[in-house]
Amino acid sequence: MEFALTEDQEMIRDAARDFADRVLRPNAARWDAEESFPEDAMAEAAAAGFMGLTVPEDYGGAGLGNLHAAILLEEINVGCASVGVTLSVHMSLMCSMLNKHGSTELKQKYLPALADGSCIGAYCLTEPQAGSDAAAVRTSAVKVDGGYVLNGTKAWITTGAQAGLFVVYAVTDAEAKKGSGMTAFLVEKDFPGLKVGKKEEKLGIRASSTTEILLEDVHVPNENVVGAVNGGFKIALDTLDGGRIGIASQAVGIHRACLEASVKYSKEREQFGKPINRFQAISFKLADMATELDAARLLVHRAAWLRDQGLPSTKACSMAKLYASQACNRAAQDAVQIHGGAGYTKEFPVERYYRDARITEIYEGATDVQRIVISRNLD
Ligand SMILES: Cc1cc2nc3c(=O)[nH]c(=O)nc-3n(C[C@H](O)[C@H](O)[C@H](O)COP(=O)(O)OP(=O)(O)OC[C@H]3O[C@@H](n4cnc5c(N)ncnc54)[C@H](O)[C@@H]3O)c2cc1C
């Protein structure tokens, strides 16, 4: 067993860390306050090759796997969790999904622009009545000459306002058993009838855009079906396994930011004549944060490695997401506490980390949904 990063993993880590230090950390608080999507930072991430990290070299990407992506995403999320989720959804829920399940024609058509970042990907599964119960989607896809006509409302779509390509999961067989009549379609933002709906005002990750996507008589050609007709729900779930590695990496990144800020502050802040990290109540919190951070990262790297090997990874992905997101929230809680009143203000970044941490337990399967997945996969 090998715990050290390889040379190219170290290169990815260093490039992402440099980007986070230079571009993300200095601006993340402003983007959060303004709720502004960081177009320039995303362009710089694209220029650095981050958007195409998991796209095969034949289609203009770096051809790397989930483990490299996890290492990259941890660094990005230390700097800004909004950029982190934008990248995670693009890489896992669009690029990896298309590469694994799409036809050669679809890959040739869309992967190069996704890899160079000129097109951002979005994932449209959730609907107002279909959250944890994702098989309850009602968006319909009716067969017509040459393709399908889609109608419905997708909710909570990350990067909805900026994405150029959407994978939309819609019902092609309403009579089929729940979930088994669903198909995945690639829908371009300029297809007539696709509209960006309400933008959500959020507690955290406020610089990422989250919107409704409205589909009103959107004609999608046959060739834009991904995988088999009525095979979409399997694709959605398989894709989410990979996505959960991305969100667990996000949790590890926010967690690390909490720990680093808390170590620094507790060394500088003095009470009762000494730095507060000399009080056992504080130093034990730091010890727990550091230990749980390492445990979370190891679970994430194991899940990513399993998926890269093509081995069963559903349980490991859910375990990584469950543990990393909960550990991240404990760390964020303690980070604010260690900062005292200062942690409750925007003078210090921990109040943003505290708000950003919450989402890691909700999207791509809420905490109890991960428990359901894990328990169903116990031998
Ligand atoms: C910021 C943000 C970005 C998102 N981005 C996307 C996106 O890009 N694409 C997309 O398709 N979706 C996206 N989502 C949707 C997200 O995946 C859902 O919010 C999530 O799956 C939970 O669904 P829900 O909000 O409807 O909660 P509900 O399903 O209503 O759950 C509410 C609570 O009930 C619990 N619960 C539900 N069912 C069970 C059960 N069987 N057993 C135990 N507890 C249960 C949940 O754990 C949760 O605590 C996003 C959401 C947010 C908030």
C-alpha cells in the first residue's frame, strides 16, 4: 500500500494550491458578499487545464482520474467552495458521465469544449417534488420524428445560469416501474424552449449560481440521447457515485481551511496571559479537527482509487461523502467557537466556512441518503 502522492499528483496539487492562494483566497469573501459568479477565476481555471482534468487526451483533456480530481478539488475548496462545486459538477456529473456513457459522436461533439472550459456542464436531475426521491421526476420526453420533446421544471441546478450544456434526466416511459422509464439527454443552452428560471439566494456557496431550469417544448435530437433509452436512472446514480467523491473532496477542503485558520488564530489570540491554544479545551478541539481531516481524506482517496480501478465503489463513495461532510461541519462549528466573537464576524473567513460547510451534507444525496446507500450495500 502506498500513501505518498505520485509526482504528477503533486504537480496537480501544487498548481491548484497556487491558483487557490493567488486567485481564490483573496477574492472569495467579496464574491460571497456580492453573490457574483467568478467568471474571471473560472476562465483562469480553464486556462490552467483544470476543467478538462478528467477528459481523455484524445478530446483535449489531461486524461486523469478521480484521485487526481479529488486532490485538485481539495485545494480549490480551501480557497473557495463556490468555485469548488462549479468545478466538481462540471468534471464529474458532466465530463466523466459523458466520457463513460456517451456515444463517440457525442464525445467528439461536446468533450473538447467542456475540456477547454469554453462550455461549462450542468446536471439536471432534481425537481421540486423529486429531491432525495430522485426517481420521482416528472419532466417528460415524448418521442417525435427525429428526437424527443422535453417539458418540465428542474430545480436547484448548479451553474444553471452559466452552463452551456445540460444533462437532463426525463421520463420516456411513464408506465415503467419508477426510475426505469427515465432517459438522459444532452441539451444545449441555446435549444429553443430552455430557459433559466428563478435564482436561489443561498446560505453558503453564494458565488456559485443555483437556478431552476425550465423546459418548454424543447426538441432534442435522437443523437443527443446518452446511453440507452430508459437507461437514464442508472446513469444518474452511477454518475452520483463519482460526484460524491467531488463533494467529499469539497468537505475536506473546507475542513482544512477551518483547521488552518483555527491553528493560526489560536496561536495569536491571548487570554489569561497566554495564547488560547495553550488551553487544553482549545488544543483538543484542534487535535480532533486534524485527526478527522486525515480520516476524511483517506476515505475520499480510497473511494477515488476504487472508482479509478473500475472496482465496486458505491459504498466507499457514500462513506466518504457521509464522513467527510459531517467531519467538515464539526470542524466548522469548532472553528467559529475557537475564534470566539471574531468568528461570528466577516473579519475572519470562518463564518463563511461555517455557512459553506452546511451544503456538503445536503446535495448529491443528503446525509441520511448516504446511510441508506451504505446500509443497502452491507454484505
Ligand atoms: C445549493 C444546491 C445545489 C444543488 N445542485 C444540484 C444540481 O446541480 N443538480 C441537481 O439535480 N440537484 C441539485 N441539488 C439538489 C440536491 O441534490 C437536493 O437538494 C438533495 O438531493 C436533497 O433533496 P431535497 O432538497 O428535495 O430534500 P428532501 O429530499 O426533501 O429531504 C429533506 C430531508 O429529509 C431527509 N430524507 C428524505 N428522504 C429520506 C429517507 N428515505 N430516509 C431518511 N431521511 C430522508 C433528507 O435526508 C433531508 O434531511 C442542489 C441543491 C442545493 C441546495
